[in-house]
Amino acid sequence: MGNAVAFASIVLAAATSCGAMAQYSGAGGILNDALDEPAVTTFAITVLDEGTIGSFQSLTLTNFQHSWCGDVKITLTAPDASSVSIVDRIGYTGSLFGDSSNYLGSYAFADGGANIWTIATQQGNGTTFNIPTGTYAATGAGGAAVDLSAFFLGKSAFGTWTLTVTDFESGDTGSLGSWGLNFGVVPSPAGFGLLVLSLVRRSRRR
């Protein structure tokens, strides 16, 4: 039994350090198009795992399409109602229009990724340029980098996470195939207790 408890302690220490990585997926759909005012479309993922987020990997947008990327702002809202910018109207400086490149692919947003503003505004900046599929850093207004790990770490994972896509101009439309969150959850103390009990019982059976 002593060995079982020791083993359980090792497992718990490893789980506590960053949490077991898990992927949570949500459905997409057609994006509302702005007419006289910005159009908002929301998508939700409900996480039933209880515990705090110990590590963050990425937020993914699969088969995301929208012409004229400068019209689009994307934010993520956590179950505690706090929000973080994922990308904010590429190329928009407060007047006229943003960048005319297009979203057409699957995109991951993670710390250390490429600067999506630079890709669109310097390499593209044209209605025929499609932002390449890849991993990008989250950005706020003006292209400032956003630290997603700082936003996620320590938050409760349990509850509804909401992706909000806002279209600020009419005439350009889009859609989202699906989206996902990838982070590690450190179980609550009650969950730790159940894990220890399970490991001890298994040891006794052997």
C-alpha cells in the first residue's frame, strides 16, 4: 500500500504542475454580416471538467473564411466573464478600412506564433491574398501581441467559453467550420482524492 501511495503522490505532483492536456471542440456556422451596425456571431464550448487551467496550448479555428480581414474582430470570453482579444481588425487604425486580405484556412492562436498583422499587411494587403494556414500570436488593436497564457492560467476551466466574431462592415461574408480550445486542467482537490483512492484500490487488487 505504501508503494501505491507513493506512486499516487508522484502522479498528483505531475498533474498539479501543469494539468493533463485536453482538447475541447465546438461547432461553427455562418457569420452574420454587418448592415447598418456591427454584426455579432457567437459560438460556445461548455467544459465540464472541474479544476483550474495549469497550461495553455492553443485556440484553433478550423475552416475559417471571411473576405477582407480588416472587418473582423475575434474575442474569447471565459466562464468568469473576462475576455481576451484573439485578433482585432487587421490593418485598421481607427479610420477608413482595415486590411483587404482574406481568411481562408485553419488557424491556431498560441503564444510565440507568427504576427498575423505583419503577414496580412506587409506580405498580402490585397483582395486576392489569403492569409496562410498556420500558428499565429493573438493580437489586439494595432497589432499588439496578446499573452494568452497569462489570460488562461489559473482560471476555472468549468463552464461556458464563448468565441465572439464581430463583422464591422457589410458586403464581405464568412463562416467558421469549427473551433477548439487546448489547455491542461489541474483537477480540484476532490478530484485528487478520487484519483488517490483509485490508485490505492488498484494496488490492493494486485
